[in-house]
Amino acid sequence: MQADNSNAGAKAAGKHGPDEPHNLEPDSWPEFRRTAHEALDAAINHLQNRAQAPVWQRPPDRLRHGLRAPLPREGTDSDALMARIVTEFLPHDVGNTHARFFGWVHGAGTPEGLIPDIFAAAMNANLGGRDHIANEVEKQVISWCVEIFSFPPGAGGLILSGSSMATLVALKAAREKHGGTGLRDSGLRNGPPLVAYASDQAHSCIARAFDILGLGKDALRPVPVDGDFRMDLNALETMIRQDRAAGRQPFCLIGTAGSVNVGAIDPLAALADLAAREGLWFHVDGAFGALAVLEPTLRPRLEGVERADSLAFDFHKWLHVNYDAGFVLMRAAEDQRRAFSERPDYLAGAARGLAAGNPWACEYGPELSRGFRALKIWYQIARFGTTRLGALIRMNCAQAQALGQRVRATPALTLLAPVALNIVCFRFDPGGLGGPELDRLNSEIVIRLQEQGRAAPSNTRIGSALAIRVNLTNHRTRMADLDALTKDVLQIGRELTAGE
Ligand SMILES: Cc1ncc(COP(=O)(O)O)c(C=O)c1O
């Protein structure tokens, strides 16, 4: 039997000095152990039975109102809180742990992900710096990423919340590489305006990074794409020439490895050549697509990524690490350190003791306090290995091709973009309807699929057409799920048009 903690003993003794009678330890360790085991069982049950529940169900108003409670002055019993989580929160998740979740670009997570998260909570490590093992785990992840993408010695990186943050960190390093680290003190007051280039299909997080960095969103030039949604190199060269002639200063070229709308991969090797010729920083947004390098049959399509100065990608997408887990990989870790390092007196390093382990991770990005995301990434890669993880990426791409073929073979469905990787954009079009009517119809089909809990694709626009967008970054999806999806789209589409 475990001894109870000292709260009870201290209370009984009635002597606390300046100490309060309580801390935040369990009042009873055996009770806590029971509750924690029940929590783990409930979490496992949720995942094991997830397929039987709707993909998504809207959180009822009753539950939302329950979450507008006043600030609790006193605590609540843990059993009551756990019951609330199990009955009210778990059934109303976003749905990405279900095989029929196809929306946006959500990874599916794994039951195994529970294990590192438990230990990360137990260690409660802060990876901003200092000399402890969690930082070594992050360094191991960094060196695996260097190896995955064949980056040279001197490369490095940082684990971040996602590709939006990774993009911000990469572009700050690019800005300082071009303008000098003096920019960190003086800001962007002087000099010709800096400009950069990405395809008009690039993710909005890139323009947002330009906004946050004070460069302005207009500094990011949208380059037109070809019929396969890949950046048009002739148009790019013309734009660079025109910008230089107008006295602007190009500093960065951004390629996309897996565009958010259709999964297109820009011609990365040609972009790397052009960046070298023009003296531009070459950044690649590979949020989901970059990790396709793990699959040998897909790797050649990403040729050129290994020449990037920086690469943003996510473990929480196609590697199925539980949220959140993104990464910035840098060709020269020193460029990143120069852009972020601050070591005031209270964060000074030491050769020995806890303040050793230099340089610290906080010198490579905006965050000082950093959680132990590295553990779940390390665990996922070590547990499954890159061969199996890569095979699941291959499976999703093959499924996307098969779905694309099914759409082409179905008269009432129209494919709206070539299937480049893992995304299929199509719509229900029974004929005889105008553009706006088709848009409304396909938006309603997606909403009904979601509301009925049958499947969760999302919408986007391909040109002027509203598309049903199916993204496959889901290791649980099988062809039967995609068959059911096309059947449901046709059924709902026919019901809606019959009713009009
Ligand atoms: C191509 C691309 N870039 C960037 C992002 C942003 O990534 P995150 O949501 O991890 O910040 C996404 C998200 O889906 C994306 O698809």
C-alpha cells in the first residue's frame, strides 16, 4: 500500500510555519492512481470504438453553455471532471481520429501517442534550455530530420507547434541573412523594399509570416501556376526582373511541396537552381508533402528539397504524431541562431551544472518555455520506423489516385484538378445547373455529410468552382471508406436536386 502524501500528516500535526496546509499533490495517491487508470481506460475505449461513432457531431448548446461558467473559486472532484470529459468532450472531437475524416490537412494521430504524452506530462520538462535529457531527445529528432532530408553537416532545426510557426522562423532567418542581423535592432526602416516569391497556391501562413515580420503581405509576390498547379518558372523570372528594375530587392523564393488545395509539388530542383543564380534564400513549405520523401517511390518527386535553405513541415499531419508537432529544418543552424539568440544575465549559460548544455533551444526560435513535443515525435518514429510510416503515405496516394479514377468514371461527378499526391478535388454536377447553383449544392453536400456524421471532407475553390476536397492524410482510411463517400455524395446530391 502506498503512503498518503504529507498533506494529511501536516494537517494532523497542525504545524506549518509559513507553509500552507496544501500543495497540488493528490490527497490520496491510491485514489489518484485509480482515477488515472480509469482515465487511460476511457481514452483507450474512445479510440478503440471511434469507428462506431459519427465522424463529427456538433457540440450541443447545452454543453457550450456549460462552458460559460464563472471562474471556480474552489476545486472540483476529479471523478466528476473526468466524467464530464468522457461524456461531454470526447464524443465531440473534430473527428480526425475517424477513418472517414478527409477535411483540410489533419493527421489522424495514433493510440500509441497516449504513451509519450503521459510521460511528457510526468516529466513536465521545459525545453527552452538547460542540461537535461529532454533536450537530447529533441537533438535526436533534429538529427533524424537532417538525415531524412539529406541536409549537410551544420544543418539543424527546431520543433515548433506547426508549419505556420516553422515558416515564421525560417523567414526571419532569411530576412536577417539578407539584411544583416542589424535588422534585429533597427528594424526595417531603411533600404529598398524586400520582396519574395511563392506560387499563388501557397498557403496563407506564408503571407501571414510576412505580415508578422513587418515585411508586409504585399512583399510576397504570387506567381501564377501552370495547368498542374505548379509554379510557372517563366512568369517567376519575369517578376524577379521587373522587381529588380523597379528598385525592389528580391531576397527569398518559396517553393511548395504539396499545395494545400490540390497537393501540387512545385519544380523544386529548378527553383533551387534559380534561387542560387539569383542569390535568393530558398525556402520550401512542405507542411504535409515533404515527408513523402520517406516513401522511395515518391522521393524522386521531391528532388531539390535537399537543397533548400529552410524547410517547414509537420509531424502532426502525414506522420500522425498527435497534435501539435511541426518542424523547421535549416541548412545552416547558425543562420537560425543569429536570427533569434538572446542570452540575458538570467539565462546565461555555464560550462557545468544545470545551465550547461549550450547552445539552448531558445536561441533558435521565438519561444523560451517549450514543452516536450520531442518525446511524442521520437516515440512515433522509433515505434513505427520510417518504412512503415512511408508505406502509409504511399497508401494514401494510391487511394487518392483510385478515388480520382472513380470520379472520372462517374458521370455525375467532375474532377476539378489532377490528383498530384493525396488530395482529390471534385464536385457533384448532374448537368443543367449554373455555376452559383453548383457551388451552393456542393457546399450543402459537404455540410450534410458532416452533420449526418457520415464523412468529413471540406470545401475549397479550384478556379471559380467550389470543390468537394478530399485530403488523405489518414492511416485508418480504406477504399471502402472512399466508396462510401462517393456513394453518399451521389445520394445527397440527388436528394438535393430532386427536392429543388
Ligand atoms: C501546405 C501547407 N502549408 C502550411 C500549413 C500550415 O500548417 P500548420 O497548420 O501546421 O501551421 C498547412 C496546413 O494545412 C499546409 O497545408
